[in-house]
Amino acid sequence: MAGGLQLAGGLQLAGGLQLAGGLQLAGGLQLAGVLQLAGGLQLAGGLQLAGVLQLAGVLQLAGVLQLAGVLQLAGVLQLAGVL
């Protein structure tokens, strides 16, 4: 994900985001100013991280992420084998 990717409604994926088997977040990930993952981890709002990452009941990242298949953001964006 070079150069950064901006997705609907102010979702920004910037820098070293790696999804491959496991989940690695580096270089900083910002979701609508609500979730910030950057070396440390900051969680706020309707976010749950307990083996399962749930964003507003819309995005579910569980174990290997549910990226083997399709990742859906707010029913607006579908990333299938893209990340």
C-alpha cells in the first residue's frame, strides 16, 4: 500500500500496513480519526479488540482477518485480495 490509500468517509490507510497470514500494523493506521494504530495502540469509540476487531459492527477482523475472502467497509468498499 504505497503512498497511502484513502477510502470513503475519511478512512485513511497510510504507510506500512501489511496483511499476510497474520496482521501487522506499522507506520501508522488511521480510521476516521477514531482508531489509531501506530507502534502503540489507541482505541476509542465503537471499537473492540479482543481477538476480534469490530468497527461500528461493520468491519470484522478476526484471527487471520477475514481477508481470505472479502473485507467490507461500511458496505461501501469491498477489498478482495487487494490489500
